[in-house]
Amino acid sequence: MVARAASLQQPPNAALYAIRRCSRLLCVYNRFLGTRRRNWLLTSDRPINVAVCGVGAFGRNHARVYHELQAEGQPVRLVGVVDSDPSRADAVAREFGCRGFGSLEQLLTTHSEVQAASVAVPTVHHLDVARKLFEAGIDVLIEKPLTTSMAEADELAKLAVKHNRIAQPGHLERFNPAVRLARSLLSQPMFFEVHRLSVFTPRSLDVDVVLDLMIHDLDIVLSFVNSPVKEIRAVGLPILSRKTDIANVRMEFESGCVANFTASRVSTERVRKLRFFQPKQYISIDYGRQDLLVFTVGDNSTPGVATANPQIKMAKPVVTSEEPLKVELKSFLDSVRQRSQPAVTLEDGRQALAVALDINTEISSHQSRSQLDRAIPR
């Protein structure tokens, strides 16, 4: 009787096994088909379907710009926003005419046609969110800093290669029109002086001021100098949060170039300026005003140029004002459609992160040497 009962139970178990196996194969096929479908849609004239993951202070701006690009007739369609706070997701979705979701899983289940996404969640979640998007066949723009560690950054790069996805770090100032114009004037920059000061706000307190603010300027200077970092000296202090709120850094490059950085998120004013010197020239960039001043040593033979000294020519090149975020997202969408390397690569984001983390290590070392760590609450 026992043997007969066992033989009677076998067919249902075998059938159940077959059903489960077919279900797993169907899931794999659907994932493969979804990825193929997304890539196929990119070769047509249809708009790229985008989503924004994380619609806090800055993620909301991503949703706004995608919505504006869509309204302007650009080939893009904002289909959804995701936030761990469902009420915030719903509010932003209503504002910009799309759907709101309380989790990434809800978005991926409901909208299989999503092809690209901005990741603006807290930095600690960047890798996990990007992994899920890659696996779903979705290209990503990841807000700075890229990740919280170099190990995570390396894992992110491997996943992008594995899934053949476009991945662009969100280094916004690369797309500032004043910065882009200044890049065309580079010859041999040898000294930088950079200030990025902000009043205190409760946003982005999951990272310190180096990863929150200074990393913008680190990325710009690294791209301008194009030389390995030789030495870093840094000091920083927490003032209103438990992480470093103000930092000063002196950096020397193998080329001999030296750069001084000051970043603060506890200032009484907002300052965004970068100045650099190269042979016979001094160039000043105001990020916020998007303007450029160029002082060049030479004769005064150019008509119509204002001078403060017969040997110094001052020029203010015309800068066409644009919102850097809009330029950045358009560049990202172009890379997605053309399957081309982004203007800012993962290696660029990784390099800026590596230097920022080295700065934080030096800050911690300085605090220890100065015994400041004993006075700093943890």
C-alpha cells in the first residue's frame, strides 16, 4: 500500500516540477524579451521611456526636466517616478503627468517599456538600485557621488559591462556652459583656486561635504589637469551635522599643477567659483552666473578690448546660458539612443570618487594628529 501510494503521488509532483520549471524559463524569456524589446525600440523614432528613482530635492528636478523636454517635443516620455515615500512619489507624479510608485519593483512590474532611468536615491542605495535596473535592461544616469566605496564602484562597472548598459555619473558641472567654454581655452593649467560654499540645508546629510559639494570641482579639475594626483593635504570639521561640513584641500599633481579647494555647507552665502592660471593667462569661472573672465598677458593691439593694464587684456567671452541639468539629461538620452559612450564615463565618476575618499582619509588623519577627533561628537 505504501509503495502504491508513493507511485500515485509521483505524477502530481512531476507535473508540479514541470510547471515550476516552465515558469522559471518563462521569467527568463520575458526578461530577455523585455531587454530585446527595449533595445529594439531605441532603433526607432519612438520617444525613450524614462523613469526617476528617488524624487527628493534633486530627483524632483530630474522629473521636471524630463517633463519639460517632453513638452518641448524632444523624443522622451516620463512614464514614472519612484520614491520610498509613496505620498511624495504621488505628488511629483501628479505634478509632471506620470505615475508614482512606492518601490522600484512596482515600477518594473507595471512598466516593462522603461528604457532609461535617473537614479537619485541616497548614495548608499545606488548600487542596489542600479543593479536591478541593469538586470531589467535599463540604462542609468546615477547622481554623484557614484557610490559610497571603491568596491561598490567597481561592482557597478562590472554590472554595466555584464548587462551591456549605458551608465553615466551625474557630474552636473561638466555641462555648465561656462565650464565647457573654459575647456576650449586650456593650455597648461598650473594653479587652481576653487570655492564652493552653501548655506546649511538638511538635504544630502547621508554624505559629507567632500562627497556632497567638493566632488563637483574635483571632477572638473581632474578633467582639466589630466594628470595623476601626487599628494593630498586636507583638513575638515563637522559643524552642524555628524559628518564633515567644511573642508579645505591642497592637491598636487604629477604635472606640477597645484589646486586648492574649499567647500562648505555652513556658509552665510552661496559661492560657486573656479579660477585657474596657466602661462600668460588667468581664467575665472562663475558656475552660478555662467560667466567667464579671461585675462591674458600681451600687447594691447586688439580693438574694443577693455584693459586695466597696457600689458593685460581682459575679455569676457559670450556664454550662451543653459540649465546644466537639461544639457546633461539630453546628453544622456543621446547616448542611450545611439548606444554610445556617455560624455562623462563611469571611469570619470570612479576617479572623482577615489580622490574624494582619499581626501576624507586625509581629513580623518589630520583630526587624529591634531587630537580633534576627541572633541568631535560621533
